Amino acid sequence: MSRLTQFNWLGVVDYLPALALGLYYTLLVSVIGLIIGFVLGAVFGLGRLSHKKIIYGLSTAYVELLRGTPVLVQAIWVYFALPLIVGFNIPSLVAGILVIGLNSGAYIAEIVRGAVQSVEKGQSEAGRSLGLSQHLTMRYVIWPQAFKRMIPPLGNQFIISIKDTSLLSVILVPELIFQGRLVASNHFNAVEIYTTVAVFYLVVTLTLSKVLSVVEKRLTH
Amino acid sequence: MIIHVSDLHKSFGDNEVLKGIDCDVEAKEVVCVIGPSGSGKSTFLRCLNMLEDITSGDVVIDGQSLTARETDINAVRTEIGMVFQQFNLFPHMSVIDNISLAPRKVRGLSDAAVRDRALKLLDKVGLREKADSYPNQLSGGQQQRVAIARALAMEPKMLLFDEPTSALDPELVGEVLAVMKQLALEGMTMVVVTHEMGFASEVGDRVLFMDDGIIVEEGTPDRIFKNPQSARTEEFLNKVL
């Protein structure tokens, strides 16, 4: 106990504005990144189901490339290496959002593919036999059912990606752990600050879990 | 004739399931297809609306060849309603939305017109009060009757039934057969793959007996059931009757 009480927990209050700024960037990168990731995931997930070899091949290559390399390497590559190829600098925030989007998109593509494939074949046969085109059948029959099944694994991926944003401190995105490290190294209060940072992440992920379980219940009759 | 099938072959890989089917169905005719499981009767039915690709031969629906390059299969399918063994209702939609989806999206009918049509069809199958229920709130027999209403919603020229009562509890079979009988009386063209010999003999104009990928024999229900020509037909009927 004495070990814990020797820390100045109340003093953390002074640094809450800095941590809140970090939280803002964490959420900003997460939300925009995951929106991009969901769009990429839907496109490439359906691409993985395509009978056209080129579309299937490109989608598979995307998934394997992004899933097969660490997020940290992707972040460093986009921020430090890509500018040398394209000839202009990429702001760290943009690079961070791009990496979260591209990375989560690869995993979400597999979630989308699995969910669509899990809808019974009879459903698409019923749609097609009524004269609905493949596109209309996907849109009104398969996708709504698949989407419901995507929610639990999507929740998983959202939480993983939110935590992955902490790696973006390496490319100077001013997110939560970046701000925490700044404070802790200036004020020698690592225990208090990093504990608070951990609690911040936990609050975000627990809130998200709760929201997703409400959404899941709403979609179930 | 409204359905013309000529030398239809269907293979799954090396396995030839249909080995040359020739068959015509006239408008308003009720044709029942019977035969042992694995005889190819469901595959035959599914070739009639191209749920299975045709390996060789041809199916002509109301003058349109399904294998012709210029044929719009989606348009042809609007003329052919299909009822499945497992009902295949859309579980995320209410009963009325199940029935309304295709008329709304394919025919582009107004919401009011579609709703009107759907309610009339629910009346026909005796389930108007279930319009706002979801499929999982219905019994199997009710689900299948909704599926029949859904198939009718496109005002098809013919209906295909793929063992429509095989997944039902015995006490629910009658209500589905009653709806089918009513449709037959109203002059709907129907091809019915079934194990219900009673239905085939009472409602069918013609019975096809299939075994091992071919039509072994066909004729009026009376002739097939009372005086089968082929030993295979006789053997099958002895097992099921």
C-alpha cells in the first residue's frame, strides 16, 4: 500500500488537459481511420468473392500485404519511406490515419468475406429466382444479413485498431501515449500518467463494446 | 408449350446428374416429378430457371432459350416463381416486405400498389393477419405459404416447387398442399418435385418418374400409379406407397 500511496495521484489533474488533447487525436485517427477501413474492407471483401480473377487477385494481394506486415512497420514506411518515393512529405496525422485505415481494411475485408459467405445459399437463390439481379440480391437480401453477423468481429477489430493507434506515437502523431510520454518525461510521474493513459484507453474500448452490443440487439428481432 | 426441354445434360464435375432429359410442359398443366433421392429431379427443376448452369442441351421458357447469349435471365426468372424445400424466406424482413421486395425493386411498382398486391396474396394463402410478422415467428407451414405468396407476387406464368412439403412436420403438410391445389385449380402452370404421391395422383395432370438422371416413364397419374410400365417405377412405388 505504502508503495502506491507515495505517488501523487491527485497531481494528475494538472495534466488532464494534455492527456485530453492526446485522447482527441487518438479518437480522431481511430474514427476516420476505421471509416476508411470499413469502406476498404467492404470493397476488398466483396472483391475477394469476385469470380473475376483480376479483382480477386488484387483484393487478395491487398489483404495479404497489409495483414502480413506489422502496423509499426507500415507506419514507419508510410511516414519515412513513402515521402522519398512520392517526393513530398506526408503530415504525421495523415500518415497515421492512412495506416489505420489500410491496416484495419485488410482485416475487415476478411470479416466481410466471411459474413457474406456465411449467409445460406438458399437466400441468394430465393432472391435470384424472383428475378432480382446479383447486385439487388446482394444489396437487399445478403448484405443486411451479413452485416448483422459482422458486428461482433467488427467490434473486435475496432478495439484492436484503437489500441494500434498508440504505435503512431513513433511517427509523431500527437495521440494519447505521445502526450503521456511528454508529460511523464518532464515531470517524473510515469506511474500516475501511464496508469491514467491506460484507464483512458480502457474507457474508450469499454464504451465501444457497450455501444456495439446495443446495436447488435437492435438488429436482432 | 410453355416449357420445352431438349436433351438436357447436367454434370457436377465428373458426375453426370442429368443424362439427357426431353420434356414439354403445356400452359396450365400440373406436372409432378417423382423418383428416388439422387435421381436428379431437383437438379432438373433448378435447371428450368438456371439456378444450375446447363451443361448441354437447352431449356426454352415461353419461347426464350435459356442458353441463348441474348437472353436476360433475370427477366425470364420473373416469369418463373420458385418455392423451395427450406422456404428461404428473408429472415430480416417482415412477411409483407418478403412479398413486396421483388415487385418493388424489379418491377418498380409504387408502395401502395405493391402493398395492395401483397395483402391480396396473403388473403389467398390465408395469412393476412401475419403481414407484419417475421418469418421466425411463423410455423413451417405458414412460412411455406408466405413463400408461395412471395413467388406469386411477380405474377409469374409458372411455378416450380422443389419438395415444398419435405421439411414440414406431418400435420402442417395439408395446409401447404391445399394452397397448391387451389393454384392448380385456378390454372397455374406448375412443375412439382414431390414425395407426396397423394397430391401427385389427385392434382397432377401428368407424372414424370425419374431415376438415375433420366425420365424413365411418364403419363397420367392413373397410368403411372396403377399400371407402371417400367420395373424401376414399380419398385419405387412399392417402396413409397
